Amino acid sequence: MTNAQFAFGAAETGSAGLRAARVTRVESIPVMLPLRKHFEHAIGGKRLNLENLIVRLYTDQGLVGLGETQAWRRIGSSDTLRGLKAAIDDILAPQLVGRAVFDAPAILWDFDQALHGSHYAKAPLADALLDLQGQLLGVPASALLGGQSRQSIPISAVLPITRDLQQDVEAGMALFERGFRSFVVKVSPDGGAVQTIQQLRSALPEAVIRLDANASMDFAGARRLSDAVADCDIEGFEQPLPPWDVEGMALLAQLTKIPIIADECVVTAQDLLRVIQTRAAFGFQSKVAKNGGAWRSRDLWSIGAAAGLKIYPGNHPGTSIVTASVAHLAAAWSGPLMEGPFAVGVTDEFAPEVVVEPLTIKGNLLQVPNRPGLGMTIDEKALEKYRIDR
Ligand SMILES: [Mg+2]
């Protein structure tokens, strides 16, 4: 058996062509997606638009791979749309054009040689290669990640900061009514969180509630909040402290009742090892943009799972393209997963779409697409409407 037969089996007809499929052009498209309602967490104030970047990889076989990333530019990400576009167009695209789609591991290695860090810029390219591989083989991206152990993924809802207690409770109850059973409550150091959490807990006695401070608190403030809501049955307190204060989170984990979850402090595998070594958290949240795409995120999941950490599939708000990347990753994961907020952009609470067949959610279950690759096709009219480079 030749390598080609081994690698592509049933797709033997034309397998040489599949194996040889090359990237001919990289297109990076900045989009401004207006949110249906503002999104606010503890750092940087209200956000009225998502600044996302869609990537299209063109091939010599006519297929187009899609990826998406975010210019989150809040703590944990210094990326701007112009910066992401420049990193992709000037540095990463030349590493990619002319290369075979199935050379992805070598391409990702070369990305790291050409540009340190910059996971937010590398992520959409990695995911677009995954998308292309799936399209070339005629299988969903989850099949390339090992197969499918789940056809739908339970997701959690996010309650942003509103400073309106009644609105928070009503929003939580409406989402519970729709089928959501777990909630990420964004909290900040400027107060109000204790009452919100207590009221939500009494309004939703069966809900799973987590807190997320997005790295905004100091040690004393985080300890005070944790103690104040210690009897509210809170599943976890996500990234209470700045990303550099992993030791502080470890001490907080020892001194307070609510378990700690890591997010912004886990970008690389080495970051995750530090969390594990210091026992700073009982779980961690990945984001495909923060962590460099679905493949790199899966590496982190394996390391975390080996250390007994709970895994929360997360993401910044985005369209169905980036959400599909996490959905396929979660679908292919054989171990337990916590309910993560990775689909917050597509729960119709926040972002508009740029694809023709967006992901669907029934209750709190996101359906994993069965189409080849990520399973997403650009809605050209919507893309024209939201792109800001023309
Ligand atoms: Mg978070």
C-alpha cells in the first residue's frame, strides 16, 4: 500500500490530487458585526460591535477554506483588526501560499518560526486548513479530529454586566425558559455582583451558575466576593485575578470555597502547565482564537484532562464559522466536557451571521454540522454588508 492509499483510502480516486491540493491565495477580511444588545464584561466598558476577521484560503482545486478570529483587544488579547490583518497578510500568508493543505503540521511549525505568539492571527488559518482537509476528504472536521462522540453539545449562556438587577434576573429566567441550564455571570470589582448572584440563585434554583471576572479583580476583592456568595452554590469563579497572578489564584483556591477556573492566564501549553503545577484552578476555559485554533486547543484539552482539570469549551462571541470550530472539537472529544459559553455569538442574543446555513441550537444543545469540513459557506451579501475594508 502506498502512502497515498493509506492516507486517503476510499477517496483513492484522485487521491494524488487531494494530497497535492495547494493553497493559492489567502484573503483576510475584517468585519464589524453589530451586536443586538451590548456586551460588557469587567474590562474595557460596553461593546456595541464585534471586530472579527474572516479568513478565506483558496486552493488550486476550487475549494475555499474558512476561519475566523477576533480582535478582542481586552485583557488577554492585544490584537486589533489592522494588526491581525497585517500579521496574516505580511507574515503568515507567505508561509502558506503554494503549500499543500495536508502539510498543515509543518505549516503551523513554520508560522511559529516566522512570528512569535500571535495565536489570534494563526488560529483562523489553522482552522481554515482543517476546514479544507475535511472538504477534500468529504468528512466533517470532527472526523479529522478522531470521529464524533457527540452529535450535539450543551452550551451555557452568558449574562453580561448590565448594572440592572431586574434585567439580569429576567434575562436569566428567559434563557432558562429557552432551555439553558448553566450561566456565566460576568462580574466586576465595582460592586453589584453579590445581589445579582443571590437573586439569580433564588430565581433559578436548579441552574448551574459560574462567575467570570475576566481578570479584573485584586486578591482582596476576589476573596471578599467569593466569601459573600459562598452559600449560593456557585460552580466556579473564572479568572478572578490578572493573568500574571497564577500564584494568587492558587492561594485564592486554598482560602475560598468557590473553585477557581482559569481562562485568560492559559494561552500556551506552558501556561497550562503552570496552572497545573501551582494547583491554581480545577478547570480551564479554552478559546480557539486565544489558543491558536482547534488543533492547538485540543492539545491543551489533552494536557488538562491528564492533570484532572475540567474542560470548558469557550470562545469570544463570533459567527457560526469560529463556533463550528469549537463544535467539531467538542464533538470529537471522548472525555467529559463542562458546559461552556463557546456559542454565545450564535445564540441570537448577540451577533449577526455571515454564513448561509448558520449553526442551530435546540434548547441548550448546539447541533454539530455534518457537512464536510467546518460545514460553513459564506453568505456573500452578508459579508459585503459587514466587511470594513471597502
Ligand atoms: Mg472567561
